Amino acid sequence: MNSVIIAVLIVGIIALVCGIALAIASIALAVPTDEKAEAITEMLPGANCGACGFSGCAGYASALSQGKTTNTALCNPGGGEVSKQIAAYLGLAAGEVEPMAAVVLCQGTRENATTKMRYQGVSSCKMASQLFGGPKDCVYGCLGLGDCVNACPYHAIHICDGVARINPETCRACKMCINTCPKGLIELLPLNKSRAAVLCKNKDKGVLARKECKMACIGCMKCVKVCEAGAVTVANFNAHVDQSKCIGCGKCHEACPVKCIDILNLH
């Protein structure tokens, strides 16, 4: 028999044996399909942001399918409608999803904040912050290089006058920008409710903070003294508002000598 034909037959037999072995292995090692989890995944927005506390939409769907959680209201981007769909499918009571939007707690614009150097490196807040905290004198302020812009899957963030600004109408509270900001300047606030927010994260003493930014919190405690709801506290020379206690009365804003506290009504 021709040696070429023999070689072809040998290769063909080997391929056949390997094919059969792979077919048997695929059957033996097959992972059972969770049809319920797949159906729930289809209902979710597919942002895979992790705001629910699980490893993306598939992780949340799997947890719901297996009964590891019965909370259908963990998906901020999906909102109340998705919560109702999942609840109806699983026969659960639909959880309430409070509408939220992200806010950048900084007013360190080019006019307000001073700079210590001219940065010409990679256009990334994370990279720039590793060089003496960034080009601004205030090492706690927004660098405006757009890491949050690139992270936002809903195109809700833009850089305005050197500071990131978020459009509450298009924000879906997915927390991608929160997880990306190296300065920790972004927080979620409730939509359609008047709430106070301290638009500064500077932790330096008052005199130094004011030199670094005209709108910096000086930790004077005046906001704490006038807040009847006990929502305002000061730590490390910086005020903070507990949103669960704030009633939006505006007294902290009126008392603040710097006006770094604002009453926001996101809508």
C-alpha cells in the first residue's frame, strides 16, 4: 500500500479517536444549564457594574435563581421596572429601588483651585495622582483627566472647567465612576429629593485648605451647630452629611461661610 495512503489513514484514525474522546468528555464534564438564571440575566440591563454586590449581572441572576438572595431591588441601573419583572418571574415581592444619581463632591475648577505644576503625562487621574497627588495644590480634589468619563457606560459624565460633572438624567447609579475615581470624590445621592451635600473632600486645616481652593471646607463646625437633624459631622477638618438623616432644610448651607455645602435636588 502506498505510504502516503497509510499516513492519511493513520492521521484519520487518530482524529476519529480524539473526536470521540472529546465528545465523551463534553458530555461527562458538561455543566448543567440554569435556565432560570439565564432568563433573569435577560431581564437585567447587562451593565455588569457590580453595584448589586455580585460579580456582574450573571452573578446576581445566579444568586436569585439559587435562592441565595430574594432581594430583587439590588440593580440600580435596572430600577424599579427590572425589580418588578424579576419578582413576577420568581413569585417574590418586588423590592423598592430608590432612584439615585452620582455626584462629584468637588468644586476645584480652574478658577477656584490653584496648581503646583503643569502635568504632561498620561491623561489619567490614577496616573497623575501618583505624581505628588496630581497637579493641583489640593491633593484631594478632582483632577479632571476623565477616568470616570471613560468608565461610565451611559455617557453621563463630562469634564467642565477641569472638574468632572455628572448629568443626573442619564446617570443610572451603576457605581462604575465611584469605583474608578482615585480620589473617592463621587457619591450617590437620592433623586428628586432636596438633600445637602458637602462639595469638598479636603482634609487640610482651614487656612491651608483655603489657599489650595476658594471653595474648600474649613471644618469650622458652623454647619454642625445649626443642623437640627444631627445629619452633619466634621472629621479631619471636613464636613460630611448623612443622607439618611438629612431633611434638606438648608440651614447648613446658610451657615457655611465658604458655601461649599449646597442643597441639591437631582432630577
